[in-house]
Amino acid sequence: MPDREAAQDQAISAAEDLFYSRGIQAVGMDAVRDASGLSLKRLYQLFPSKEALVLQFLNRRDRQWRQALAHHVDTHTTPEEQVIAVFEWLHTWFSKPDYRGCAFINSFGELGGISPEVVAQARRHKQAFRDYLVALVTATGRPATLGDQLVLLAEGAITTAAITGTSQPATQARDAARLLMLAYSRHDRAHSDGSQ
Amino acid sequence: MPDREAAQDQAISAAEDLFYSRGIQAVGMDAVRDASGLSLKRLYQLFPSKEALVLQFLNRRDRQWRQALAHHVDTHTTPEEQVIAVFEWLHTWFSKPDYRGCAFINSFGELGGISPEVVAQARRHKQAFRDYLVALVTATGRPATLGDQLVLLAEGAITTAAITGTSQPATQARDAARLLMLAYSRHDRAHSDGSQ
DNA sequence: CGCAGGAGAGAACGCTCGTTCTCGCCTCAT
DNA sequence: ATGAGGCGAGAACGAGCGTTCTCTCCTGCG
């Protein structure tokens, strides 16, 4: 049996392309077989069901997405630059020709009403992103409240870029983020906000 | 034939509940029949296919959503209050017990990869919302650029509220909107931004 | 009163899809 | 070399779904 781990990666990688571009329910296991080069038999001995494959796909997507973001952010040094770098990275993401929004938002929209596991996975992913951004923001000495607001800008940019098919929302969000950073750099040092 | 128009409304209304709560592909025409009280035969003489019913559902949702928003905004008088009223209305929307995000974002995530009509419908809806918010913003004497940024806050709040299951994002977005309004009320009167 | 026409209930049809089974082939230990 | 075991290819199976058909009943008009 040639490398169970490698075969799983191969399957998830093929499934990722298909699920992300066409949606989950629109992709049959036959399509995953064709794209991965693995037989149906092998697919089903690597994953007990399609749902398991879907969850693995989301899992891997979460890991890779956050890693790619962190990798770009780490190329900047000051905390302020790192916060802005998040929106720069969004811009390069949106510019990819096959960009079709956030896989977790899409999966939530498609399966959130019938699959609690998908909801939980989406929630975990968004929570992790929030925690990451809030950490970057608090590193600049600003309150977590600002971090939550920047999360909303980022999420809004993600869906708006997907639906309009442009990458412009990233720069709009970045500009708004700059203004909010500025607003929180002034007088918000004395009275605490008591949020989170 | 008792009122073709009324029967269509009945069908679309039933479909709306089902599609919104469970997703589109997860709802069969049998479920629409049971929920609407109409027979399958009647459904198919009212709509040529399920896809037509889906598009009518989105159409109606778009009309009602924008009308409800405008209705609430119109209860306020000054342009500044009206802009903020948008986020107040989002809060009441998010607080509905069966809230599950924006039907257009969800449909886009589910069918955007395989149905150009759904993509077009989502694009129209979001464009109309953008135009509306930008009009409110420019009525305050501020640039359209700010309107685009507030759109991102609203969109981000919509998806974040859906996934986290809280209505808090509405107030976070409202606070951020207030700060951005403030930022644009100061020095941005002399040098134009040349956007839009 | 009788009949034609339309409506509803539900069976039926054809297709798709998730999942499993069959069969033939290749590999490798003895 | 040989037999057994595991693999790939694809057929098969069962369920679900979009769509249509059948049959029966009700209604309304002559």
C-alpha cells in the first residue's frame, strides 16, 4: 500500500480544488476519483465517507490559509505594519484568478443548515482568524475592540470581492483599517472599553 | 384556477423558509409541496423548473429585504442618523432566532460555481445595497469612498453574525461606522479622493 | 342530470450520487 | 513457479430528487 498519508493528501488536494470551485454538493465522489487518480475503493478505505473527506478538506484549508497569512505578516516588523499586511495579503488572495470567496463561508452557506460539524469547523476557523488579528492589534497597544472591527472589514472584503469579482475591496478595507487605527491611537488610552 | 398570483406567492413564501434555513440543494420539490400546500402538478405549472423557483425566491427576498431596510431607515431624519440606522436594523435582523446569514451570500457559496444566474442575482442585490448606502453617505456630504467602507463593515457583520450566532457584530460595525464618519467629517473636504 | 375539463394525490420514470461488490491482474513469499 | 492477497476499473445497488404521468374526483355548464 503506497503511503497512506501521501494518498490522503492527494485525495484532499484534489477535493479541495473541486469543492472550492464548484461547491461541495455539486461534486461527486466520481469527480474526486478522476481528479485524484485514486480508485473509489481506495478513497473509501482512506475516508469512511464523503462527509469525512469534506471535514478533512476544511481542516487542511484552515491550516494552509492561516499559515499563508502568517507567513506574509511575518515579513513585516512593526505591529502597525503587520496589521496592514493582513489586508495586503487579502488583496493578493482576491487577485487569484480562481478566487471564489472563503471556503468556510461558502460551506456554511451550503451546509450550515444541515451539518453541525461544518458549522463548528467554520466557527473554529473564524475564531482563529479573529484571535490572530486581535493579537496583532493589541500588540500595537490598541484595544481588542478595534481588532473585532478590523475582522468585520476583512470578512466584508472577502465576500464583496467574491461576489463582485474584483480585488478592490481589499484596498478599501485597508484604507478603512488605517483610519480606525488612527482613531484608536489618540484619546483611547485613558478610559478602558471593558470589552473581551 | 384560484389566483395564479396568490399561489405563486404561496409557493415562493414556503420555498423561502426552506431554502433559507436548510440551503437550496438540500430542499426537494416534495418539501416545497408539503410546506406550500400546493400539488407538484400545480407547482410545475406555476414555475417551469426548480431553478426558476429559486430565482424567484431570490428576487422576492431582494425586494423585501431592501424594503424592510429602507422602511427602518426612513424613520430617521438626519442623514447621519440614517446611516447609523442601517446598522441598527442589522442588529434587529441578526437577533431573529432563525437568522442564518445573507441568502445571497449563502446561495453564492452553494451555487455560484455552477449557476451564472445565481451569481448575477447576488451581484445585483449587493450592488443595490451598495448604491443605497453610498447614497445615504453622500447625503451627509461625505465621499462615496466612505460608503464603500461602510458596505464592507455591514457585509462583514452579516457573515460574522451568522457564523458566530450572535448579534454583537452589528454594534461593533456601528461603532466602527461612527468612527469612520467622524474621520471623514474633518479634513477630507479640501483634497478630493477621486474614487468612483 | 350528464359530461367534459381541470385539479390533487401520489405513483412512476430517469438520472445522479454515495457506497459496495465483482472480477481480473499484479505482486511477492515460500 | 504458484497460490493467495491486495489493488484498480468499473459495474451494481439503493436511495433521493426533478419532472411527468395516471387516475380519480370534483366542478360547472348544457
